[in-house]
Amino acid sequence: MAVLTSVSSNLESKYHALAPLRVLRGLVCLLVLLSTAFIMLVCFGFISAVIVRLFSISYSRKATSFFFGAWLALWPFLFEKINKTKVVFSGAIVPSRERILLIANHRTEVDWMYLWDLALRKGSLGYIKYILKSSLMRLPIFGWAFHILEFIPVERKWEADESSMRHMLSTFKDPQDPLWLALFPEGTDFTEQKCIRSQKYAAEHGLPILNHVLLPRTKGFCTCLQELRGSLTAVYDLTIGYKYRCPSFLDNVFGVDPSEVHIHICRFPLDCIPKSEDEISMWLIDRFRFKDQLLSNFQFQGQFPDQATERDLCAVKSILNCATVIMLTGTCMYYIFSSVWFKLYVSLVCAYLVPATYFNIRPQPILGILKMRSNCHL
């Protein structure tokens, strides 16, 4: 497992403190996150991701990145400044503004949220996109946000996923559009039972027996490389470990866990990665064998090697951003409750987002459609 098994008295005291003020604080944080998410979606996300997209996909993504980057920054602020979780980076330094593919181990349901701490430091928070299971797209509010942010939903059945995944990846090929595409090749979070099944499969097929990660599924990673190789700068392999307990979503909200999050980074230029599907698959499996060893050492040492220096989040900027987002939310809430026209607008946006998210509907630029029709006539 990717966690230290010993639990300090300090950690125990945090659990005993979970009442009543910590519960109240957690509920306030959850209310702020939900309300700000809703307002960002209906008041800004719809305009940037739907209206602006009718004229330019590139400008639409920039506008969406601006608004949702401000909202996503609330999460690192919650983790690092309110919950006092220490985020420790090690290994390679990630340059700003690269177009990259991220792969990471999937230890718990909230691994992907801690990638926001890294993306925020690199000025790419609004451009990070995930490949995630399609059931998450059906979550109220958050599912709409995943759709607006162009996350790629998958059923985890390759026959059903291949065509839709290739189609969405083909829209990310413009090298002028910043991109952080994140993939968890294990396909699901780690549990002991899943690990046993993974080890059984590995033994039957002559593959490495892994103890701290699951055997990766290679099809999605190969497809990402095949579709985007010409427009990516590098692949980053991230290994995530937790002290002293793997957190859940509610642990994050109430500030119970984790005490520390350790992220080890390995950088691979595209030239270093094979091109054939079989060789890419073996490369990925070898990376997860390396992760397994890293996590085994982390369990006993409590840290990854080669700790890097990443700047701390600026408390002043984080507070100003949080205050701005809350102020915008309050202003929009006032108009929603006081204006009939605003209520109508919000109702229409919600009526659009429900089917658009379910059926993965994305508008195309009007000029592009007209050019296609003109070419067809010619």
C-alpha cells in the first residue's frame, strides 16, 4: 500500500477534534464549493464554453480556463491553507506552459484533485483535463463542470470507448492550445481485493506481480500517444503517496486527512517513448513496476527520493482569489433571486446542460460548419 501504516498521536487528535466546529467548518466549505461551482457553470461556463465556442474553440477554451481556473484554485487553497496538508514534490521539475500527458497511480477517489496543486503552480490549472469513468458525468453540478471542462468520459470497455475517445482527442491536437491531459491507467482506485485480482491476472499472463499498484490498462494510454504525439512536449509519470492514511472526499472537506501528500515526478520527452503499440504497452507496465518499488520504499522511508523545491502557494493571492469568487457568487445569487430574467436564464442553462452532459453534445463554430457545407456543395 502507498501509505505509512503507523498513525501518530497527532493524527488521532485530529479525529477526536471532528466535532462540532470542524464539522461546521467542513459544511461551510462544502456549501461554498457547491454554490461557487453552480454559479461558475451557469453564469460564466455556459457563456465561455457554449456561446464563445460558436465563434472560436481556441478562445472558448481560454475563457473557460480563466473562469474555472479561478474556481479550481479554491481546492488547493482548501488543502494547503485551510486543512494544512503539506504537499511535497520530488523528482523532475515541471516547466510552465508545456503540452503534456500525465499518468499517475490511483490510490484513492481524490488522487486527481491533488494534481490541481501542481497545475496551479505551473499556471495550467484551467487547462487540465481528465479521462474519467462516465458515471461521474452524471453527478449533479460536478458532472456539468466536467463536461464544460472537456473531460473525456469512458465506460472502461474498449469496444465502446475507442471511437468516442479518439474523436475527443482529435479536438486537442492544436499545439497553440495549452493542455494537461491526465490519465490513471489502472482504471480504478486501489483496494486489496482489486490488487489480488490484478496479481492473479499478471501471474497467468507472465506479467510483473505488483503489490502497491494495479496492473495498468494500456489501450487508453496508447491511444492518447497515437492521437497527440505530434502536439505534445512530454509525458510525466507521477507517483502519489499519502501520510498517514489515504483520504476520501469527506476527509478533504472536513480537514481530517491527509497530513502529507507526496508526489514524485518523472519526465519523458516524446522521443524516449516507443511508437509501436506493443512496445508502448511494455513501457507503461515497466513504469508501473518502477512505481511499485517507489511506493514500497515510501512505506518505510516516508518520502520519495530527490525532493524538489516547489514554491508554496501565495497566501495573499489565494485569499484574494477566494474572496473574488465568493463575491461574484454572492452578486449572481442576488440577481438570481431578485430578477425574473435571471431566473429564466439560469433555468434555460440548466435545461441545456442536462442533455448536453448526458449525450456529450458540444457546439461547433458557425464558420467551420459553413465552410464544411460550402466544400460539400463544391
